[in-house]
Amino acid sequence: MDPSEFPVRFHGKSYDIKQFLRDHPGGVNTLKKYKGKSVVQAMNAFGHSTSAYHMLADFKVKDVNLTGEVSANDRIITKEESNKNAEEIAMLEELEARLDWSKPLLNQLDAIAPHYEIWVNSAVYRRCRLFGNPLLESLTFTPWYLVPMFWIPIILYLGIRNYMEHVLCTDSCTAPLSSVQFLGHLVLGVLIWSAVEYSLHRWVFHLDPGSSITLIKLHFLIHGLHHKMPFDGLRQVFPPIPALVLAGILYFPFWMWIPYPEIKFVGGLMGYLTYDMIHYYVHHGSPRDGSYLYIMKRYHSNHHFVNHDKAFGITSKLWDHVFQTYVRVKKLGFSLQW
């Protein structure tokens, strides 16, 4: 068997999932024994989501004359469809076919607008072009390492400046702080960010755009494309310049009414940078069982592929507990490996 391939079968159809192995939310080790074999029973036994069946179509081996339970449009027929009527099945069948993925996607979203919520939460293992304009398109890609390169110097500058102004200032202090007090303001800033992180993810990123084409396009740019293409590594961290603008907008009201706002802002930036790096890592990293990041990787996978309306925490589950959107991830008798 060709080592550059990882063929599996699903209801008589062949799929090569080699490129998906490390991104598989259930780990690499759980797939190894299925190389060259059927995955039907495994997918049923381990409770795979509709999105998993939908994504499998992206790995179909073309030009193989086999028969099985796959639609004419290469959409996987799932067990859930036994409970749907003919009209619902027909709608799911043609929904994905409304868009031409070889062309910029953003201006085509009106074609799926009435069913945007269903479409955007049916993940695919692809990349897309958003804009026809090459300059605009280039601005939508952000390698993960640009984020710490941009923010760490800003955090260090603001942190050191405020420490010198409020702690090392001796007799010139207008509002002196001890080192412990300074650290307390930083920690409070991190905590404030964690609440902002949850709030943005739940009430902004997952805001229902309704039937408005403008809101659908805005939602897709901000967060929808991440749910549609959750493994596109160049669109998983927030571009620094828009993030800087958003940070300024969020900072202004805090500056108006809380003490030492700039120190707390530094803590907030530290929290944000941690969030963006953890978010990238839980999609592409290989945490070990028992580690905090292993727990959060499984938790975030649940948000993407099972409970789109719960499990909003990325860096912690704190606010999910507070607002009752916490999800208990299924315990396994073995470790997942990525």
C-alpha cells in the first residue's frame, strides 16, 4: 500500500484521508487500524457529527467506480436523514452545490442566505478565496507567528513604562503602587479579557445574521469561515491591524471609569495573545493526554463539531460554567494522539 496515501472506505466509496490525520479531532492513533478498511462502524460507534460525514466528501477518491450510500453530488448520506422528510433531504442535497468554490466565495453567499446557519456549520476540509482583488485577498491570510511578533513588543513597552511610572518612580509618583499591587492589576486585566473573549465569541461571533446579506457576509468574514473551514491555518488568528483597532475601541470605555486602566490593558493584551496562540494550537498542536491543552483541544473540537451553541471558552471553561454553556466532553478509555 502506498505510504503517501491513507485509504479508507465508507459504504463502498474510497477516501484518502492522509492529509487529515493530524487534524482529526479524535487523534491519529484512533485511525491507524482503519487504513484500507471501512470506517462505517467506527463513525457510528463514536458518535461522529453530521459535519464529519459532510467533510469526508472532501477526501473522496475520484474516478473510482464503486457503489454506496453517497449522493449524486458527493454528499454523504447520514443516519440522521432517516428522520427527515423528502424536502429537507433535497435541500441538504443541493445546498453545497449552489457555490462555485473555484471563484471568490464572499459575493456568492446570497445563494445560500436562507440556509446560511446550516451551511456554515457543515465543515469542509478546503480553503477558499474570499475576494477577487488580490490585495484584499492577501490581507485575509495571517501566519500565526505574526501575532506574537506584533503584540509582544507592545506588551513589553507598555508594561515596562507603567511599572517605571507607578512602581519605580520613588518620590515622583502621582499614583504609586507596590509590585504586588501592580501584578494584581495585570491579573485583573487578564480576567477582564477572559470575560471579553467569552462575550465576543458567544454574542458577536455567533450572532445569528438572519437573512441580511450584509450581515451574513460580515459574519462569514469575522467567524463563519472559521467554522466552515476549521483547519485553514492561515485564517485562525486575528490579523494584528484589525485587532489593534478593536483593542482601542474596547479600551476607551475602561479608560473612562476604572483605575490604572493602562496596566489592566496590558494584562488584557497578555490574555488576548494567550487566547490567540491557544486557539491556533488546539487546532494544529499535539498536546499530551493529561495536559491542560489536551483538555481544551477536545473541548474546542466539541464546539466545532457537536455543540455550535455551547463550549465558547477557548482559554478556559470559566464563563461557560457561569453562563451555563458548559459541555461535558465524553471520557475515553484511551489517549488521543495528533
